[in-house]
Amino acid sequence: MIAGLKAVQIAEQQHLRDLIASGLITDYSLALDGGAHLGGWTVIMAEHFSRVVAIEPSEAIDQLRANCADLPNVMVVHAALMAKPGRAVCVSKLNRALTSRRFVPGASGQVDAITIDSLELDQCGLLKLDIEGGELAALHGARQTIARFWPFILCEMAGFPHDAEAKALLLRLGYRQVFERGVDKGFAK
């Protein structure tokens, strides 16, 4: 059991299990968990992928680190995923009865903003983004990584303003939607 997870988050873990069981993911070298929160998905990824990079900008970072402390194949990064590097500021809101945190660019921000491309990954089989409406910006910051590895991309699309644009971008890049469980949408090349 992952410390701090709520019942809805535990139920959502089944989406990743369903995806793994589907056979749609073909490369289990590295998974990037963007918006890792407390690590509910990260620990499942760690069971199936050689390496996992878990990225979380919020105050949940300390609990994420504790929940992943015994997972040697997981690297935890305290940052916000954006289209461009810099700083990010937190904007709080209520979403699906959970307090969520959305980060936007801001020079006076509390946390570093990074791009997925800036991580200079040497592999990537799964790119999971659950960053409260920031998926489009993160995808823009991942274009080189996507073009290099063509990972399976799993995005939360829960009715945020840029969801349609994020999906359209993936379709323009040659992806097609092949998986859907609740708000989680999966895209393959």
C-alpha cells in the first residue's frame, strides 16, 4: 500500500495495470511518470520497467520520495514539466473531489520548470502525463524525446482547457488513440 493514496487514486492504478496487460506498450526500458504525486503509478511502473523517472512539483514530493525509497530503479525529480525551462508557480484548485495543484510558468515560482527534452533520456517506452491541464505544455517540451523514441503516451484528459489541443498535437505527430480508461487516454505511433 502506498502511503497517502485516496480510494479514487487506488482505483485509478488499475488503468495502468490494464494498459500493461493490453500489450500496447512494447518498450519497457524507461517510463517517465509526469505528475507522479505520491507514487501510486510509479511503483507499478517500477515493477515492469527497467527504469522510472518520477517527476512531481508539489509538496507531495517528500511522500513520493518516501514511497519510492526502496525502489532502486526509480529516480525522483522535484520539478514542474513545462514547454520551456525556468520557474513555475502553483495555482491550487479543486478537481474530482481531490485537491490538485497546477503549475504555470512564473519567474517568482517556488519550483524549477523543466522540459522532458532537457532530461536527455537515452530511452523512453512510456510517457505518462497527469499534470492537471499542463499536458500540452509538457508535450511541447518533449518533442525531441518523442521524435527520438516514439514512446507510448498516456495523458490524463479530464476536461481541462488544453486537452483537445494536446490530443490534436499527438495526432499531428502521427499518434493514434488506442486506449481509454476514465480520463486516461493512451496514444501509440
